Amino acid sequence: MNQINQPNIMDVDWSKIPAPHDDGAADHLKGMTIPPVALAATDGSMITLSTERGRVVVFGYPRTGEPGKIALVDDWDMIPGARGCTPQTCSFRDLFGELKSAGVSAVFGLSTQSPDYQKAMTDRLHVPFPVLSDEKLELSNALNLPTMDVAGLTMIKRLALIVDDGRISHVFYPVFPPDRNAADVLAWLQANPR
């Protein structure tokens, strides 16, 4: 296996990465009620999104990488929507204060990676919000989230959800480039206050 194409996982030329196309796999999500599924969070708690009150942002992604580590598959960067999980997470980290100021009661990351893997990532990147593990695909299956299968793993395709009192009120899908997702979410929140 090769290293990821750019040695610095934050230094990405998005013009060389294929953009995902809207395959309609998230069209059904707007208006859905989040099912009562408890997910392990990186802060050690169990989070049930259906019981979270207020306006919540949940951004899902396939999997974060580690600097200098071998990519999951040789052509990871060429899979539309695969590359960019760390830049997406860091964009939400960097705009966390502004998102809260725009009326968000909580921000959560979401992937199918294990809680231990996610905890190491949130510690390394100083992420100020919990990341949720849907390792058993319980929430993904219950909501029929868009997923992709790579190297024998099922992963969530990149998206972001605005959830108001347990109901999905807006969906960002597909998301590209990933490092602008938080800014796009923030602009939507500012234009659509509760």
C-alpha cells in the first residue's frame, strides 16, 4: 500500500481529488425523526441523538487517517468523497465557537470507526466536541444513511445534518470540498435561525 498522496493530511489540492456526485442517497433524510440509538462518544458517554434538545449539528464522514500512516487502499484519494475527513473535522473544530453563537446546542462528529480510534484522533486534533461511533451501523441502518464499502468496511459517506429537537431539518450532501463543510453549515444556520 502507498502512503496517502499528500504527506500532510491537511494539505490537499482539492482540484486533484474527484468530487462526489449527488446520488440521491440522502434525499429521504430531511424531515425524518432520529431513531433512539445510543452511540459511544469520545468523551466516554453514550449519546442518543433523538433525545438531544435544541439545534444540533451532526457531520458524518468515512474515516479519519493518521499522519504518515498507510492509506486503507492504494487509490483512497481517487474514491469520490473518501479523502478529507480530517480537514472536515478540523473545520468544525475551528468554527465551533461560531456554530454555538449561531444557536447550535451541540456538535457531533459521526463515523463507523471504533471509539478508541476516534478518541486518539480527537485528542491529537484537540477536537472540542464528541465524536460518535456507529461501529455497529445501528444509526446508519436505522436512518438508511448513504454508505460506501471499501476494503471490506462499510463507512458513512460524507454529510452533515441539522437536527432540531430530534428531527432532521436540513441535509448537506454531498459535501465537497470537505474543509468548507463547517463554513457552509454556519452560513445556513445564520440564514435560517430557529
